[in-house]
Amino acid sequence: MIAKSAIILHADLDAFYASVEQRERPELRGKPVAVGGGSPRGVVAAASYEARRFGVRSAMPSFEARRRCPDLIFLRGNMALYKRESRRVFKIFSEFSPLVESISLDEAFLDLAGTERLMGSTREVGEALRFRVREELDLPVSVGIGPVKMVAKIASELAKPDGLVEVASEDVRQFLNPLPLRRIWGIGVVAEKKLTSAGFLTLGDLASASDHSLRENFGQWGIEIASLARGQDIREVDPYRDTVSYSEENTFAEDVTDETMLGSAIRSHAESVARRLRHDHVRALTIVLKWKEAQRVAHGPHGYPVHTRRVTLSEGIDDGSRIAEEAKKLLAQSWPVGPVRLLGVCCTNLINETSSQLSIFPSAEIGKRDKLNQVLDRITDRFGKNAVMRATKERVGRAALSLQIKRGDDD
């Protein structure tokens, strides 16, 4: 049930990447701007509200965005700049609550319980936060306030652009009931179709259903989704949320069919992921290879088939060569894979560096790799990620600069 003392604020920077670019380049203010890959293979990472009026949105293929908005201005993006601004934003957040849970560079939950005496009403706190971000950083932020995380997040979505929506505990059901099913985390296209075919069209429909009918039709998942539809969300703001995976992927500028070139991309991704693992003093037990076929089978951003293969090792690793070796084995086991549009490497099932089950008598080769990695990391920290790269004969072009939020990467 909803705890009456709980007060959760969800802050979401509006069109963050695009807003930063418009602030940095005043000539772009009032114009439709998209950050992402402008090539035919590119994807929109963020769209200004001027662009959204034409139907341009994040995750949309660039060619479709240009079709909808011929005057769209595409920018490749500057992740180092966005990370710097994010740190400034989160510094402001921390002044309003000691409990801040980062969801992404531009999104966070704040626990406001107990702050009323110091800062005033929750609405006053929300407006003060918005004013500080606008005054100090010249960036718009939308705020949602509610008794649980889900309600606060939905409220911030409805507050866009650059607004505030507060939902009192006693008004939660009235607020949620008329909303569409997709407002709930975990309900995507497939789940929505399953629910609507059973006669559920709104959150109110789910909330009023009996547990018996929900369990009969959807199992335990139905019970859990209906609880959220009633505003029952037991998740607390967690400022210490653990990292669960590190990954690197890219869409190729042209389809790749050559196994050697795919291996080169795997090596590049593996080195990047390994460096971030070492930065955070963790090792990975599980290596995942991901690729997306070049042949479209359906419309929309999810129209290309995606495949994954994984292997779990007996000991944790943080060495790029070993990660690449395991990922290449996964590729070889699946070969031939046909033309590839996207390739990624992910490391998950993480353990602390000190708890890794290393051999009592480590081989000289492993010792050399560890020393080499330490030297490379120091060079990278001082001169940047492109200062030293392993030699390779094959190079493959990316469709756009990576705008992934990468754990363990301070650049």
C-alpha cells in the first residue's frame, strides 16, 4: 500500500542533449534540432520540442525524422559536454535531498520525506528545484511529485515541457484510472496487445480487476501490473543502486558480412568495456555478444531481428583481449550470421575485483596483461581514449557517434 509519509520527486531534464546544444549555440534556439546520427543509418538520441511538433522523437531513424521535418538540424552530439552538465544538475539535486537515485544523465528520483520543515511544501520544493536548474544552468526540467516512484515518474511525463505536476496520496487512483496502459513500466507493445485483447484498456480497468481473473489470464505478472495500476509501488529511492552490466555497441555505416571486420569491432568494444570495468574495480563472469540483422522484417525501430549469445566463465575477467576472445568464440559458433547492421559486447554478472577467484599461481601471461592494462589505463586517463589503440588491419565505420551512457567512463 501507499505510505502516507512517502514523498517522491522525479526530475527529468527536457530534451536534455538538444537543450544543452541550444543553450551553447543561441542561434539554434527556436529551431528544430535533433542530436544523434544524421546519416541514413543514424538514430535520433534527443529532439528539441520544436522538432517534436513535427513528430520527431528519440529512437526514430534519422531518415524518418528528416522526412517529417525537412528543416531539421542534426548534430552529432558531445557526450563529454552532456556528462559535465549532468554532474552540475545532480549537484543541485543533492542540495534538495540526501537521497538521490540516478536513472540516467538527465533523470533522477529524490526522496523528499522530512524536508518540509526546512524547505516548505513539496510543491515549493519542486518549483525551487526547477528555478535553480533554470537560473544556474539555463536548462528546462519537468518535475513530478507523488507518494510512490511510479506516480512521480508519470506525473513528470505529464508535466512536460518544463512544468510541474503533483499528485497527493488520496488522489492517486483518480489520477491513474483514465491513463493508457503504456504509462506503466514494463508494458510494451506486446504486453499492451495481450491486455487489450482481454478487455483492459486503461489503468482503471486493471486496477478494478480481481486477483483471481488476473492470475487466471496473466499469472503473477498480472497481479503485479494491477498493483502498480492501483498506485501500489514499494520501491524506495535507492542512491546506491548497483551497476548490473557494462556494454558497448554501434550501428555500422554499411552492413558488414566479413567475419574479420566483425572481429575487429568486437575487439574495439571489448577494450572499451574492459577499461571501464577496471575503472570501477569490478570483473565480469558473463560475456554477451549481440548483433542485429541487416534485413528488416517489420516497420519501426524494432524491425530488425536481434540475436544474443552468452557464456559464463569460472572466474571474473577485466582484460579486453580475453573478453574479445570469448565474444569471438560466440560469433564463430553462430557463423554464418548474414549481413550485420549492429554489433555489441556486454559484460555482466559482476563481482568485486578483490573477490575474483584468481589462480593462486597466476601465469606470467596474465601478469603481463595486468601490467600492460595498468599502463594503458594511465595513458588513457592522461591523454584520452584515442591516445593508444591496438593495431588492426580492418576498420569499420560507425553510423554515428555513440551517445550511450557508459558506466565507468568519466570522459
